[in-house]
Amino acid sequence: MLGSTHGTFTTDPRRARVVACGETPAPAVHGHASGPDELDVSGRPLHAEVPDLDRFFRPESVAVIGASDAEGRPNTGITRQLIAWAERVGARLHPVHPTRQSVFGLPCFPSVGDLPEQVDLAVLLVGDPLPVIEELAEEKVKFAVAFASGFAETGAEGAVAQARLAAAVERSGLRLLGPNTNLNAFERFRDDLEGPAIALITQSGHQGRPVFTMQELGVRLSHWAPTGNEADLETSDFISYFAEQPEVGAIACYVEGLKDGRSFLLAADRAARRGVPVVAVKVGRTETGARMAASHTGKLTGADAVVDAAMRQFGVIRVDGLDELQDTSALLARARTPQADGVVVYSISGGTGAHFSDLASESGLSLPTLSDAKQAELHQWIPEYLNVANPVDNGGHPVGDWRGRKIIDAILDDPEVGVLICPITGPFPPMSDKLAQDLVDAAEQTDKLVCVVWGSPVGTEDAYRSTLLGSSRVATFRTFANCITAVRAYLDHHRFTSGYRSPFDEAPRSPSPSFRKAQALLRPGRQLSEHAAKQLLRAYGIRVPREQLVTSAAAAVRAAGLVGYPVVMKASGAQLAHKTELGLVKIGLTSASQVRDAYRELTDIARYEGIPLDGVLVCQMVEKGVEMVVGVTQDELFGPTVTVGLGGVLVEVLRDAAVRVPPFGEDQAKAMLRELRGRALLDGVRGAPPADVEALVEVVLRVQRMALELGDEISELDINPLMVLPRGQGAVALDALAICR
């Protein structure tokens, strides 16, 4: 595979509130290591606190509560494994059991209070860990592990039991792994492997087994954190900790549910700052997956589109399968920083090269055409009739002699080439053996990435088992798809981290002048009328049409004269969400008589439907532009989220939208637009002028500021349509809906 190097404390967003000038933030939650306590405008931390887990993974003393050596008891096998583990890590192990004098020849103590020393780690082999927590706290135990099941994974009653356990742990000051966890943290890790390692985090222990067994292929693992139900220690704590460990080259995660979205983002941010890749399988893409995940861990899975966007926003590489988790994390852990983005496909078969190149190009990898000079150089060793532009087809025979290594070196010498991929679809000795050895030898002499796809389903060939897997510099894959996924992640990760600026560093620390104006407009527990919602937008500098709210036909005629014909008239009331469907919008009115008639018709419909109005809006008519939607919703895990997409009726038909979790900057706002399938509409199509994208980005950023400052005081905000005018003319919010909590 490859050689080389690179290089919480949180509050629940659902409970976050605005911290205005002069208010005192909520007190810190217990248990995390001390560190920065800087807060953003809504009173939430801006930095991940890193728990000191050194004594968890390398304790000096361990107590096994409920230890046993009675044959046939489940605790006996666990005790035996813990004794062997303690010996490997150099820890003193003390069995604890009220009725035993010794366990496996070791003195056994009736309680933790009777131990001859203070212990770092207590392993609880008891059905109910709750009564033991208080005793551990009295004895100043730092960490505990609870294997017991029957908590939140079992339903409502178990969730109540887990809440009691979590509360006891919080009072105790110790840190707890579990409940519903296992022995994975105490596995035997190979100590004969070198290079950067993978640190593994799993909520389901069995799902981490494929990554753990990669040690047998020469890939080093350093830690395994089986987080279970996460009553206390969670995935985010381990990401933050592993990102600080010098031996960790990548963090591989299997995640069923996130305990707290904010803490996850802070942990991902810490890893991104340090250039440590985080690769994750996150289940819950479908309703079925989400249901199963909840039943297994009792956690929220969150809206998957938000989870996906949040991971991408902070550089977490999301993969779908455990095989992708294996290959991608192994590559990212051990590959050197790329010197170029260009990928060259090199093969002994034109068909293989063409097939792989199609898949690689479709995935977004850059396959540059080699220069005329480079092609001429390659044709010294490759027949003229073969294509060497990229992919490079050598025709087979050159790999059997001295020419094979010359070709590989010449490709790697090209400054536009950062990755060489050689798919070997099947063993063809001695040709494939010589090719594999040349690739390994060349990889030892370059800082560039060399990848091989060994396509044989057998996998017992010496060229694969010894030559390729024996190399620490060649990345070896078994499928085209996994190779492409891993290489794309490798290039994307280094591109992301090389220019990474933490959005938390730029997040507002204090409310803007707009905040006080906006807060005065909110009506807790109510939906605002369109007129009031637009006032909210004005408070944050978002442009709305010229308009007046009127309560008589005569006032409507006067307002139309001031606004300027043609006008739009709309009923305005706090209970109105979809005015068009009820016939409560009239457009293109060009005379006083039309305005009077429209006023009477709008008020008659509202009266008939029993809809109270605060008046009728007489609005400037804005026609030429691209209709977009920009909004804010509250996510269960991440709190306020900002969405942008195609607006008008298209928002419900095409569902073409991108989402981000605040805080984020201009670069992410622009990235949201690039993700839209209908992005071309903003560039101008069928003769239409380009839209004012900069103005759209500015609206997105202002809405984000509103979401940050108002926090959970706004449960939903919808600007639809936001008319983005031709370049240089701005953007206008034609309609708005806001619902207060």
C-alpha cells in the first residue's frame, strides 16, 4: 500500500440561545479538558475541546469490576482478554468481585475502595452500571467502560435508563465509554508495522472488523474506539483526540447516529486544521437505514441531506461501503501530499485503459493529455500505432524487458502528473509479475502516488501477495471503483486542507446592529405576515420591492401611484403561507380601476375563506431575473441550516437545492451555487443575460448571519422567490415567510 506522512466541550444546538450584550453564557458542561472557551454570537463554543484520553488507551492501572474465572461464564472470557491486554500495554490489573479471593491467580478485591491504588480505568462487567458510578467517582477513577446493553437501543424505557446513567456520569466527573459497547478498544494491534496509522471509531463493533483486519495486509492501526450508545464519550471526542496524535494518518469512522451536530463539526474542524483526513460511513441515507440505525443506538440520524452537506463543508470524506472505508482511509493515511492533480492511466491493454479512463473522467478526476514531447519520448519504447496521450497503452510486450521501467519513470517525470494508476485486470505471468515489480521499484524512487488495481478474484498470486502488498509505497486495490473513489478523495482532501480556513475563526462573536431591530419584529410561536417577514429581511439589509400595506381600495390606488405601475397586489396576513393557490395574488395591474377591483376581490376571498388579514400589499412588479429560494430551517442535530436553490414553482418540482450549516464564508456560499443542477440558469441561457451571482451570494451570507444571531428564535424562514436580476442589478426578495418559535 503506501508510504508517507502529512504533516468536547459543546452545547446542544437545540438549546442554544442568543447571548446579547450584557448576558452571561451558560456554564460549561463537565468532563472535558480545559481549553479555549470563546463563544460565537449565539453562545456556542468556537473550538473543540480535546479530552485527554491517554490514560484510557494507555492506563497504568485497571480495575475489572465483576471479574470472573469460572468456566462457562461470559465474564470469564472478557476477564482473560483484559488481563492479556493489560500485560501488553504495561498496566496493572486488579480484579474486583465481592465473593472471590482471586481471579486467574490475581488477588481479587471486594470493591474499588479496597484497591491498593487509584485506578485510571474501570471496566464494568455488571448488568447495571449505574450503582457503580458513584463509587468510582468517590475513588477518583478517570475512565470507565460499560458493556451492558438494554439502554437507548431498546426503546423509550431504555432511553430513560440511559438518561439516568448519563446524568450520574456527568455528576461524577469521570468519562464513560458506552453503554452497549464491546472489547474492541482492547484488541491486539500489530506493533511490527511502520508508517502513519489508521485510528478507527465505530458505533457498531462488527462494522469495524474489515478495517481492523487490514493489518494483515500491512496497514497499521493504532486505536479502536467502539463508542456504543455514547451516553458520555462520543464520536466527536475521539475525532478530536485522534487528530492530535502524531502517529495517526487518517481517522476511519462507522457512524450510525450523531449525538450532537455542533460537536461533530468542531471535531471535524480540528482535524481539517491539522490536515488529518476523516473518512466516514454514515448510515441513514434512506428511511429504512435511518430506522435501523435508531433502533440500534437510540440516536438521531438527522436529515441526511444536511448531514451530507455538513460533512462535505468540513472536509469529512463520506463513503458508502466498508470496502471503500478500508481503501480510502488506507490511502489517505499513508500517501504523500500530491504534487499535481493530473492522473495518468497506464495499462498493457487498450481496452482496460479506455474502460478505466471513462470511469475516472466521469468521477471528476483530471486525465490531462500528455504533451507532444512526452508522447514522442514514450514512443521510443512503445510502438507508434498505440495511443500514449492518456491513457497510455504499451501493447503488452514492453513490460517484459528493460523498457517497462523506462515507460513508468517517463510518465512519473511529467510535472502535470501527480498520480499513476495501472489497472492489471488479471495475472498473466511473467508479464504481470515484471510489471508489478517495476511499479514497486519506481514507486520507491518517487514522491508521486502509484496505484495498482489487481483484478484477479483469486488474490493468492505472488505478484499480489508479496510484491504489491509487500510495498509500503504502492496503493493496491481490488476494484476499479474503490481505486477511483480513494484517489478522488485523496486529491480532494489535500486540495481542501491546503487552503482551509476555519469558518469558526470568522464567525461573529457579538450581535450586529441588525439583531436588535430583528428581535423586535419577532412574535414567539407565530408566523409573521409577508409584510412583517419582509421587514425582518430589511433589518438585515436584504432588498425587497417598493411596497405599501394598505387597508382600503382608495389607499391601494394611492400606493400604486407611489410605487409605480405595473404593480402586484397580495393579501397579507399571519396565517397565509400559500397565497397563489387561494387566488390571493394579482399581478400586472396597470390602472387605478384594476387596483380597486383587485383590492375588493382579494379581501372578499379572504373573508370567504375565513382568513384574517393585516392588509393588502401593493408591490413593485419585478419581472426579469432568475427565481431562486433562500431559506433557514432548524435541523435536529445541527440547529439552523441555510438552503439555496431554484425558486418559484421549481423548488417543489425539481428539489434542486444546496444546504450548509452556519458558520460559513463566501467560498462555501459560492460552492452551494456550483452544486445546483440548474446552475446554468444563473449564467444565462437561450439569450438571457447572466444573473447577478454576487448579489445572490450576499443574500445567502446575510441570511446566514440572521440564522446565527436569531438562533432557534426562528424555526423557519423562506424567501421565495428571490429574484436575481441581471449582473450588476442586485437581487430582490419578492415574497417571504417567517415562523417564530
